[in-house]
Amino acid sequence: MQKMIKKTLLLVFTFITIIFVFLGWTSHSNKPNIEATAAVLMDVETGEVLFEKNKDIPYPVASMSKMMTEYIILEEIHYGRLSWEDKVTISKTAAQTGGVSIPIESGDQLSLRDLFMAMAVSSANNATVSLAEHLSGSEVEFVKLMNKKGKQMGLSDYSLFVNATGLTEEFNGSYNSMSPMDAARLASQLVNDYPEILEFSSTSFEQLDFNDIPVHTTNLMLSPAYPFFHVEGLDGLKTGFTNEANYCFAGTAEKDGKRFISVVMGSPTTDERFVETKKLFTFAFQDSSSLKVIAQKIFYRTKSIFRQRDVI
């Protein structure tokens, strides 16, 4: 009888081991083929990197660098040094900022909330510079704050900010640069420390209080109308594009209490950055992960029984 029990347990142990190994192999072999210059997929809770491609190489980051601007503004609001109701007077410098913008002129007064919404949703550069000037007096001084905050966050020396927007500087060709890993760390801290950012980054359309200006999201993954891009649970985070950076996207999605951050850099088209992001989140939320957890529990429980019976 004792022999029979030992034989049965040994068969169960062998079977579970095979399942465990198979699930591990399947998880590894199912890793997505990301057609972009660089990418990272991170578990927000644990910081574990589930996928990486050139994760520690610095690249132009374009408007994804606005995540740092967002973090600093939200931090100032959190500590009471700024308010959503603050009235911000638009300077001539801010009004003339190039790239994506909202229709405002020098001397106009907008609420800080309107400007933040325009920056977070439609990536408006003139709104971003206005926020930087409102806090620090000038964009130059704000950039010093961005770089200081990056050091405090533990970002690598590869992270360098030269402006608040992510635009390429016309006079010397310099630009903001980050490694994909640093961009993921920044995104993770932004979501963890100030989850209210998701109220803005999940907004597809908003009408500002000032002149009823409409702002539309640059994140096509938010809309079910784009099934090739849409991911259930996706609620952010920040797009980016310049000629130097190509198309970039830092995304975040939560499902069944599990949140992930993705970063895709250097995609050749706007659509492809979203397609590649969807690959990453599909991989992150794959069903086999829960099955693997069950297999692990059975494996270690069976192993414990073996030990109790002096089988192994």
C-alpha cells in the first residue's frame, strides 16, 4: 500500500513538473516581436520588467517628456503651492511656441486646469510652456527643476531635459532624451504618486472653459472605434513625435487589479506605435499567467507532501 502511494505521488509530481516547465516555456516563447527601435513592459506593483528591447539606450523622447512636466505640476498642486483655479497669463514666448498648440494669444488668461488638460490630452506645447513659466518664471528655470526631479527619482544619467515640451530646439538641434527604462520608471512614479493623472490621460475629448476650445486626445488606443489599437483597461498615458524621435508612446493599462506600463520608442508611423503597444499589453494580460500561478502552488504543495512521506 505504501509503495502504491509513493508511486502515485511520484507520478503526480512528475506530471505537475512537466506542466510547470511547459507553462514557463510557453510564456517565454510567446514574447511579442516588437517592431520598434526600443520598448519596455513593466509591472507597476513589482517593478518587474516583463519585456525589454534596448531598454537602457537613450533616445529622443519627444512629448513623452511631458510626463515629467505633469509630475512636477501635480506635485506642486499636492503641496498647495499651485491650484487648479490659478489664472495663468500667457506670455509672448509661450504663445509663439511651435508644434501642436491651442488657439491662445499673448495676454490671454486661462486656468491652470485648462492648460493642464490641453497638455495632457492634446499635447499642446504652448500650454506646456505656459505652465512651466507660471511655476518657475521661465522655461529655462523649469528645465532645471525637471532635471533635478529626475535625479531625485533615481533616473539614470541618460535622462536629460532641455525644455518642458519635448520639441527639438531650433537654434542648436538639442532635444530631451531618455532610455525606455527611465521613461517607464517616470510613468510608473507618475501613476503611483498622482493617480489623478489618469483622469486626464483617459479623456478622449474635452472642451476648455476658455473660449470653449476643443481638445482631442492623441491616444487612439482609448477608443473602441479603433479595434486594431484598443486595449481594455487602457487609460493613458502619453504620446510623442518629432522627426528625431519618430513615433513614441508610453501606455498604461489595468485589468483585474493588475497595472502595467509600456514604452514604445522609434516607431515609423503613428499607428504602429499603438499596434506594438497592444502586443505588449496582450502579452502582459495573457491568461496563462493565472494558470501558471496555480501550477506553481500545486507543484510546491506536492513537493511538500513528498518530503513529509520521505519520498524525495
